[in-house]
Amino acid sequence: MATFIRTVLLCCLPALAGSLHADDSSGKFTIYMNGKPMAHETYSIQRSDGKITIDGSGAADMGLLKINIEDFRVVTNESYKPLEASAKAQMGKASMSATTTFADNTASSQVDTGHGPETKEIAIHGDDVVISSNLPIFPWSLLAPRVKLDSSEPQQFYAFILGQAEAPLTVTAKGQEPVEFANRTIKLNHLFGSMTPPSGQPINADIWVDVNRRIIKMVVPTQNVEVYQEGFERKAPPEPKPDAEQKPDKP
């Protein structure tokens, strides 16, 4: 289960988007797996003193495994270059915390997974999107404002998995299209993301964002995962029809 949760996060590209304006913003995610809600997240984005801060929390119920994200926080400059990040969460009975500072294309981290703090430094590209190897999804919000919606060419970025490693990711803008929800149909920008984690095959996701670069809907087909912004309800797929050609058995 823990491996799946890590995969879910890595799938979710490029996550919930912050506004292009200087105003503060906030939002909520509901995350579905196999058509059933399994996680909720709340976040806020604040801009002041030349810095952008995204901060939030969340919880997931996977049956035997429950996750409580007490806090996940990332601070960047106005160009979305990370300055510092921190996280604190509980996965089942295990707790974890991590803090990282970024300078001179180096990420300096202190991570505690319940066995005492461990310090590590790794070289990165310096303008990475900071995420977690676990939930939450909302830290990806600081990527979408950087994607060029008027270009159909693949765009290259990097993600820093908090306290662990760097991974390349590619985002391609697919243009605008109508997207249907349970309570409305609206036109959104379609993005396609592909990320290659440090160990494993590339993971793909489809993402739809509004004019303010908020992620409204996200789908990871291979994991049966869907993500929806509050106010945009999931439209349930139609019930499977019985086989019309199937004939009753003769007595």
C-alpha cells in the first residue's frame, strides 16, 4: 500500500495550480481511486515579500492504511525557484518529518522517519518543483504557472522529491477542450504530464486547468486515480449495460 501511495503522488502531474495573479488563493482536492473517494487535501497559496508559499494538509483512508498529513509547506521566490520546504506526516503507526533548504543548486535535507534524523545533500537543477514521495498532491500547484499553454512542444522540468532525489518530468499543452462534470461542463486547458521517478518506468497523467492555472481535474488511467477541485463534482460513469445478445437458458 505504501508503494502505491508513493506512486499516486508521482503520477499526479503537474498538480493543482496557483493563480497567475498576485492574490492569495486556496482550494481543496478530493482524490478517488477505483471510483471511490479515498483522500482529501486542503491548501493555500500566499504571496508576500517577494516569496510564494504553498501550505496545506490532508488525510487518506486506504482501509488498513491511514495517512494524516499534518503539514506540507514549500517556499519559493517569485520565479518559483525553491528556497525551503518542510513536511510532517503520519502513515499508519509510522511518523516522518523532513526539512530542506535550497542554495547553489544543492538541496540540503534533514529527514526523520522514526529512526532519528538523517542529513543528506544532493545536486539539483535549482528550479525544481518540490513534491513528496507520499501524499499530498497539492505541492504540484507551483508547476502549472510555469507551463506555456500556447506551445504544443514538450516542456522539460524537474521535480525534487522531498529529502530524497531529483526526477525529470515533461509537460505538453494539448489546447482547450470542454470537460463534463456532474454539475456543469466547462472549457479547460488540457495538459499531459510524464514523469520518470528515480527507480521505475515513466508515469503519465492527464490534467485539466482553468484560466487561473488551477487544476480542476486530473486522471491517472493506469492507477484508476482521479482528482477533482472542490466545486467540480465527479461525473460517475454510466452503469454497464447487460449483454443484449445474451439469451436466457431454455428450461
